[in-house]
Amino acid sequence: MPIWPFGAKKNVLPSYSLLVSVPSRGLPDDLSKQEQSEDFSGWCERIQSQLLDEQTDENTPGFAIFLETGEGLLQIHLPERKGLCLLAFSTPLRAADYARVQMPREEFQCIGSSPHGTGLVVRACREQAGTTHVALDRCPRCPTFAALDGSALDTAAKVIRVWKISAATEIARTNLYRNYARSAARNGDLDLARAVALEIVGHVTSQDPLTHLLLGKLGIRSRDRSLLRDAHSFLAFLRQDALAEELRNAEQSSEWQF
């Protein structure tokens, strides 16, 4: 399995100082209602159907990411349950963010696995380590999380299906939250727009470049140099050169929009 050596490089990962000081701001009531609506559920199902229709090779490298410490793959005890929960992530950045927030003094490696290899890992953990559940993309800033029975992830086909269902929800939530934040910014409510955009980065995905572009523009409009600098750091880390250039142009011009 390929290895990403993030252990010695935690401090070079980008972050927002506002998320460090306040990890969670919650969602406005009207946005929460939108997320709980039938329209949103239907949107998720449509994205999910599209993703599931796409063919995925069960030997695709780096499909799943595990955190390896000196004692093996990272697992946690589930509250009020017996057994262990294996933590799996969809990207190295998600895994590294979890480790940075929850394990700031630990050294670790990000281990990439194919869907086929992931099924083998889950089976081995169940048989040899007493693992009962698997959590995908455990949020480092939330106290609660969903965990699947290990039997739901013990084959390549099951792994691919679960990853795509999770990805569909992430895509829908990211777009819903970002559209809401952009609308708030256009209406002049910069604080609300910033709060929702930071919820995307901290709790949905930090890999959406358009969210970082939005946060950068909010930094310009609110004259928050720290926010602008953090947004630039993310765009550089994600290698989003075109959006980074758009953000630099926005700094030099008054004719731009959210």
C-alpha cells in the first residue's frame, strides 16, 4: 500500500485560524431545514445514482486511507459498545486533518489502500483485533459520528458502494452550504457567509477550492488579512493556480462578485 509521510509535516498543512479558535459554529435554522428536506434527499440520491453507475476498478490505489501509528492502524473505542472502530478516510488530507486535531503529539503515516485491499484490511481487523465497526471520514471537530458494522465493508464491492454513497452526500452538502454562504455574502451578511463557509471546511470537506475562494473574498471585503492569507494557503496546497490568481486579482480590483 502506498504511504504518505504526513507524520513529520503536520504543521505545513493549511488551516484557518478561525477554525482553530472556534471549531464549530453550527448552521442557521433555515439551512438546516433545507438539508433535512425531501428536495435535498432527492438531490443526494441523484448524485449517488450517477456515481454508482460509474465503473470503479477494485484495484484503484489510494481509494481508502488509514492512519498508522506505532501500534498499527488507528482504531477507537465506541461509546457504550464493545469492540473497536477502525477509522478510514477518503483522502490523505482528511486523515491528516483528523490526526492534527485529535492526535497533535502523535507521529503517524497515511496508508493508502485499494478497494480490494480495504476489504482485506477490514476482515483482518475483525478477525485479529476484535474490530466491530468502521467509521468513514470521522470528523475531528464533532463529538458524534456514524459507524458501520464491519461486515458492510469486507469486500471491494461493498467498499466502493459505501465510499460513493458518502461522496454523494458530501457533494450535495458542499454545494448547498456554499450556495447559501454566497447568497448571504451577496446580501451583505459577511459574518453569516463566513460562518457557513467555515462549517464546510471544518465539517464537510476542506478540499472544495470554491469555498476557499469565497473565504478569501470574504477576507478582502471584511479586511481580514488572516482569513485571506489562510484561503491563499489552501488554494496553493490544493494547486488551484487559476483560482489563486482570481483571488489575487480580486485583491487589486473593486469589480468582482461573490
